[in-house]
Amino acid sequence: MLRSILTVGGWTMVSRVLGFLRDILIAAMLGAGPVADAFFLANRLPNLFRRLFGEGAFNAAFVPGFAGVLASEGPAAARRFAEEALAVMTFWLLGLTVLAEIFMPQIMGLYALGFTDEPEKFALVVELARITFPYMPLICLTALLSGVLNGLDRFAAAAAAPVIYNVVSIGFMLALPPFVPTVGHALSWGVSVSGVAQIVLLYWAVRRAGMSLRLPRPRLTPQMRLLFRRMGPGLLGSGVIQLNLAVDAFISGLLPAGTVSVIYYADRVNQLPLGVIGVAVGTALLPTLSRQVRGGEPGQAVTTLNRAIEFALLLTLPAALALVVAALPIVSVLFGRGAFTPEDAQRAAEALAAYAVGLPAFVLVKVLVPAFFARGDTKAPVWTGTLAVVVNLALNFALMGPLQHMGPPLSSSIAAWFNVVLLAWLLHRRGHLATDAELRRRVPRMLAAGLAMTAVLWMVERTVFAALGGSFGLRWVALALLVSAGLAAYGVAGQLLGGFDLRKAAQAVLRRRRAPAE
């Protein structure tokens, strides 16, 4: 499982780095102004589907089903299963896209409620949303092809696909502005074109894996009815984080101008560890747990879940602490130029610290939910997710007044912890989660190492960073020193305290490098 986590995590890291480059350019060219607000809201809608389907419900329903058919009936039956799913998905996604394009003003009238009092800004949101929405069916079908590859234990191509999204977006943002009304239009066209490029890459990878798919006539066979029954409730169960972020976007549209943008920039920084760790662990964990459950190895499944929790906390605890204590230097260096003002940086840093409070919980949700899906249970995460969304919405309305731009991210963080507690309690009650001695021993030591790292970051930020944080180049040097000092402090403290064993981790990486490439 570690090899698969490293494969997905490595490609996700490349994608996130390119995503940061894209966001740095957006911040410099648009700042936190009205065009930026309009693009971010317009792009939220198809990306909500991307995160739900690509990282959530569809994968959770499709991968166990595909893997089960492959194991029990062979590749030919698995191919038919995937083709039937492809046909049905294509049919209803295209229909949904046509309806969305027609009724986009009404949809955005609900989603971007805070913009309706400004006709020009609202018209821009609708126009950009119509350009970006075709990305939705493209990326959902890409998720299906990714599910086929994941079911075959081939993770590299699916993990690399988001790199194309960022490359195409950057290219369009730099090349297209002279030919379109705004940079927001260039970005929006880049989103949809990247969807075409991703689906081409994944289809090629599926064919190369020996699972060439055709598009038959759509039919709701018994297998498809079961797939969509499992997928429906999973939309909420595995997509709680994304639904909470959608609630944040809705609430931020009601707050002062620029709030949508500063929350977006904060979320982008928070998404680096969340995407690299959470998506990697969740993607690699589901097929492993599914095989162990189906193979009659419940004890091994519990052990696997313990190691996944340990690995997730190993990285997210220090990341969360670092983002809280060093939020302003990180945001200032990444985005603080051009149209992005120091006031924008301060607000985005405060929102980032609020998101960081919930970072371990955001990742743990992605670790715990596959434990339900691997056993065919999509209902339990639904009601826990529903309660979490309700908590998030209530907190948003309660905190948006006194905390302004910090209200939505802090609400999401609290709701994520609420969801983790409920999921863990249910798994423990059913005998699917029992923390072993190694996990109980290591987690407090990881936390202690993280606190030691926090002290080092606080000192470096107020000495070295303050001294070097002048010109553009020196600010990057100062940030590199800050990050390096934090990593070194956490590594040394964790090794000395017994939070982890660097030698074992190095041996695992070396074993992966010696293994045949996927």
C-alpha cells in the first residue's frame, strides 16, 4: 500500500506545485478583485463535481465493484461492467450539462446569491460558469477511467492527469488574454480544454493496460442499478468536505467583496497537504481494504486502517501546526505581488490558519470513509456527513458576522472534526476500528515533535524571515529557510521521541524504487 500511496502522492505533489504556480499568476493578474471572485465562483461548480466524483462517491462505488467482478469473473466481465457504466454516465452527464447551460442564470442566482445585486458582476459569473461547466462531464468520465486503472492497481496515469489541468490553465492564462474580454475568460476556457486533454490521456492509459473500452447503448442493468444505488448516498458520505467547501463559497459570496478570493487562496494552500496526503491515502486504501474484506481477512483490514491513520497523522499534524504559525509568511511569499495587496495577504493568512485547524480531520475523513465503502456500506457515512453539513451551515451563519472571512473556513474545520468523531465511533462499535499499541504509542510522540517544530518555526519567522523578507528573491530564500528549519526540527524531534522511524521509511522508499515501474 505504501508504494501506491507514494505513487499517487508524488504525482499529486507535482500537480499541486503547478497549481501553486497557476494561483501565483492568478493572484498577480487578478488579485482579489471582482473578476477573480467571478471566476472562482464559476469554477467552483464543475470542480465540486470533480472532487465528489473523482475523489469520492463514484470511485467508492465503482472501484470495489470493478475489482470484485475482475477477481470473480475475469477481465472480459470487468470490461463489460466498465463499458455499461461508461454508457450510462455519458448519457445522463450530457443531459445534465445541457440543462445546466440553459438554466445557468437560475443556478448561479442561488449559488452566487451575493452577486445578484450587481448585474454586471452577476452576468460575468453566469458567462464564466457556462464556459467552465463542460469540464464537469469530461472530468466525471475521466474519474470512471481512473477507477478502471485503480481497480487494476495502476495509479500513476490517473494521479498524473491533474497535472494537465494546471499546465493547460497556465498556458491559456498567458496566451489567450489578448483575444478574450478578461483573464477570467482565458482561465475558464483553459478549464474546459484541460478536461478534453485529461480524458484523452486516461483513455490511452486504459487501452495500454489491456482494458480498451467502447461505448455501447446505455442500459440500466442490475449491476448498474446496484452501482448507482451505492453511488447516490456516497455523494454525501465521501463528499462532505467538498459540500462544506461549497457552503463556504455560498456564504463567502454574502460577505464583503474579495472574500471569495481570499478564501480561495487560503484553501489552495490548505489543499496541498490535503490533496497530497488525503487523496493519496484514500485512493490507495480503498482497493487494499476491499481485497482484504472480500478475502476474509478482517484482522488484517483493521491493521491496514491503523497504518493508514498513522501515516496520515505523521504528515498532517506537523503540516497543520506549520500552517497556523507561519500562515502570513507563506501567503505573502506565494501570492503577495501585483494586484494582490498586503491587506489581501493578511485576510488570506487568517483564513488559512482557520482551515489548518481542521487539516488532520479533513484527511482522516478520507481515511475512515473507505473502511465503510470497502464493506459495501455507503449509508453510514451519509448520515454522519449530513449532520456535518448541518453543523457547518449553522456555524457559518453564526460566525460570518463576528469573524467575517475566517467564519467559513473555521466552520468547515469544526464540522470535519465532528464528522471524524462520528465515523470513528461507528467503525469502533462495529469492530472495524481498534487502535493498536503502535498507533497509540506513536501519535502522542508525533504531536510532541510537531510542537517542537512549531517553536522552531516561531523563532525562525521572527529572526531570519524578518531579516531576509525584503525583496522578491530574498522572500523566497527566507521561506525556503523557514520550511527547511521546520522539516529538520520535526524530523529530529520525531526520531528522538519515537514518533516515527526514518530508517524504516527510507527502506520502504528504496524498496519501491527497486520494484518494477507501473
